Amino acid sequence: MKHLLVLLLFFMLACTTQETPIDQVLQNGQWIDLSYDFSDETIYWPTAETFKFDTVFAGFTDSGFYYTAYQYCAAEHGGTHLDAPIHFAEGKKTIDQLSISQLVGPAAVIDVSDKALDDRDYQVSAADFQAWEKTHGKLPDGSIVLLRTGSGKFWPDRETYMGTAELGPAAVAKLHFPGLAPDAATWLVENRKIKALGLDTPSIDYGQSTLFESHQILFKENIPGFENVANLEKLPETGAFIIALPMKIKDGSGGPLRIVAFLP
Ligand SMILES: [Zn+2]
């Protein structure tokens, strides 16, 4: 009888401490938040509506309970956000049409911060991807490519982050920040199978771009973009797993993005 009790206890303990592989993986890793919060400091394109946050109610009601609610309003494209392919490619996917499987995957972090901090008009080249591949091997199919330009250290100072603090249409010509060169975008879509491309600047195309060709090239292939991605300096060049889930706006061309990285 005593042996049976011991045996029973053993099985009960074994059951309660039994972990599935996914639990084990999640408990032995680290989450890194790659999103900025939204506030009146959030950086938007110079011509876009910024984030407005108004109090509906905050405090104790006449009935005696505490209650808080706000309302917000903003352009789709600002802060940490996703660009849906339709943003620059007719007939391509809207933000609600992107599958979850396209928005999660292994990260390939391409570090060009040395060059991009030196030259704020720097455009990431195919040679930068090829240099990454020399060290880490061919960009795996299904990668989420993240360009680390080092610009995150300037956030949320508009002047240093994007080249001008001015607002309005005249400010657009004064934008200076790094981006992806169009021929590098072409190299990616013709030679590799990536799920998405993100970076730590306001736009996939560099600040001085007028035709936004890298947007056009990627979006024509239904490859979405992540812009103003935070904390890229905390990611290794390989090994992180990305989950990038945007606000699901029906027919939207973009929207606020909660993007996180998991380091197993
Ligand atoms: Zn955008």
C-alpha cells in the first residue's frame, strides 16, 4: 500500500511538472520588444497626421467606481508600423490580407551601422547582403530581413533621426536617413525568398528618394515592410525569431505594428 502511494505521488508530480517542448523553449529564452510606444513624441512622415490621444474619461464616476478611457487618432504610417504591399503596388495585399505565417519567421539582421552613421544618405547594397552571407551562409528562405543602420539611437529626435524636424510638404526634400538601395531590393526579390523586410528608419527607401523604388520592388512581390523598428542593436545577426503583428485594418495600406523578437 505504501509503495502504491509513493508510486501515485511520483506520477502526480511527474504530470504537474511535465512540460511540452514549446513551454521549455519559451521559458529558456528572452523576449525583446522591437516597437516604440505611441505618444505625442512619435515620429510620422512630415506630411502625415501625428498621434492624437484624448481623454474620454479618467477618474471616479458618479456611481463610485473608477473608470479610464481614451480615444486616439493617427495616420497609418508612423511610429513602428507595417507597410502593406498595396501602399506602393496596385492590386497587391492590404494589411488585413497578410497571413500570420508571413509575419513570423527567423530574423536575418544586416548590420550597416558603421557606414550609415557616417553617411546619412547611405543605401544598403546587394554587397552588404553578400557580406552577411559570407559569414552566415545564404539568407534562408522565409527570413525576415532587418537592416540595422544604427539610427535607433536618435529616436525620438526628428532632426537627427530623419534629417529635419520641420513639418509639411517642404520638409520632405530635407529628409536624410539611410534606406535600402533599389538594386539591392531587386537582388533580394530575384535571388532570395524573404517574407518581409524591416529597418530602424522612417522608410525602406532612403530619405532623399523621390520615387520610392525599393518600396515598389518589394511590394510588387507582396513582401511587406516594417519601419521605425526599435532596439535592433539588441539582436544578434542570426538566431532571433520575429513575431510582427500589425493592427488589422480592413483594406488598410499600413498600420501600427507590435513587433517582438524571441531569442531561444
Ligand atoms: Zn510606411
